[in-house]
Amino acid sequence: MFELLKLNKTVDFLKHARVISLISLLLMAASVASLATRGINWGLDFTGGTVVEIVYSEAKDTSELRKAVEAQGVEGVIVQHFGAATDLIVRVPPKAGKGNEMVSRIESAARSLESGAVIKRVEFVGPQVGKELAEQGGLAVLTAIICILAYVAFRFEWRLALGAVAALVHDVIVTLGVFSVFFLEFDLTVLAAVLAVVGYSLNDTIVVFDRVRENFRKMRKGTPEHVVNTSVTQTMSRTIITTGTTLFVVIALFVQGGSMIHGFATALLLGIGFGTFSSIYVASYASIKLGLTREHMMPVVIEKEGADQESLLP
């Protein structure tokens, strides 16, 4: 790849675009199916309720702790491992009981399995707050996509705008699909990561589209596919550097950031990967399929009033 870039040779990125686009459609379909059937593992920020994180000195089975908590009269609990096998989280719906009394029962249940169990954190969010956060979060993503559609249509061309929005929708849906398939917890930090992914993906797409517009005006005999391949090749060095440095930081957060931002780092990793991929095989290819040509990229010539009469003067 780097040798081709140094020699200024055009890489045929769209050679297998049809097959890759079908794979993207399958990924989106699988994500939508998972979201419709399994749903999302909403975090405490959205559902409301209580979360108690318990740390043991030895690995514990989730079923043991669940039975111990239910024996204390707390119903509807969800017990999950959180990172290590010794770290467990008990999630309780808001209707299960009063906060302080319920936490005391969970603490008693946890220490019935091991007297040295440590209650690492306790969080409580009311159900009404969670509902409002879910609604506002969805509106934030939708508003961002609509504004991006208007911006790209105004700056470039509506076919490119639809391609950019298709790429953004692809990135968001597939990222949410991965969270649904693996039932990863979706909290406010993950929502922030999804919004960051929207901006990151758009930035990469705009860089490619800017070069596409420039090359359409320079390469008068090139086909749309050749112009897009040339544009992506010319911007690939920038993409590799930007994506590489960003991934370096995000991977460090994913590995060493701790449990509190694990979901945030996971969403960013997925979004950056899908965002870089979609800039080529979703945004650009969709624009070509919508009929993008050189004429659409040429600036509109506005004739001055009286120009014809002036040209007839002796």
C-alpha cells in the first residue's frame, strides 16, 4: 500500500465494492434483527434502578450470588461479571424496594458467600431520569444526522450528502448491533462515544469528498469510479496517520482505562474501524450508485446582466 502511494499509483479500492457493500448490508440487517429481538442492555443511566459492584478475593459464580440476593428478598436482580471473574455487578430494577434497605440486603448476601467481600460502588438513578436520558440521547443522534445531511448537501452535492448520511447510519447501527449481540452495557459514556463516532466518520468522509470534488474538476476524462479511487488513494496516507494515532490512544483506554470507560472505549474502537471503512465502501460507492457525475461537481456559471449586449458593441 505505501509503495503504491509513494509512486502516485491509483489503488482500485472500488474493485470489490459491490461484494463489500453486500457484506455491509448484511451487517446492518443482522444488527437491526438483533436490536429488534434482543434489544440493548441499557445501563443504569437509562433504565433507573440500583447498581452494586462487589469485589471478591476469589472467583465467584453469578448464579451463587443471585440465589443469595434473592434469599434476602430482593427480586428481579441481574448479576453479571464485570471485567475479572472476582468482580460482579448486581443490577436491581427501581421497583424492587427502597435504596438503602435494598443495598444492605445485597451487602449481607454478598458477605454470606465471602466475609471479606468489598462493596466497590453503589449507584442509583430514578426511572423518570433514565427515560428522559434515553429520549434525549436518541434525539441528539437524530438531530446530528439531519444537520449533517443539510451541511453536506449545501457544501457539496445532494448525492454526496445521501452517501455521507448512509455511511453515518451504517456506523451507528452496526456499532449498536455489536452492543446488542454481545449484550454489552449501554450507558451515557457509550452514547457519548456514538456521537463522537458520528463526528469522526463525517470528518473522514468530508476529506475524501473534498478531494473527489477537486479531482472531478481536474480529471475531465476520468470515470466516477476512477476519480473516487484516485481521491481515496491521495487521502489514504492522511487516513492511515489519523486513524493509527487515534486507535493508539483508544486501545490504551480499552486495555488500561478501567471498567468505568470500558464501554466508551469499545464503542470508539468499533466506530473508528467502521467509520474508516464506510467512507470508501458506503459513502463514496453509494454516491456513485446515485448517479454522481462530473457535471454535478462543476461550479454554476452566473452570467452577468448585459453581457450579451456588451459583446455586440463595436
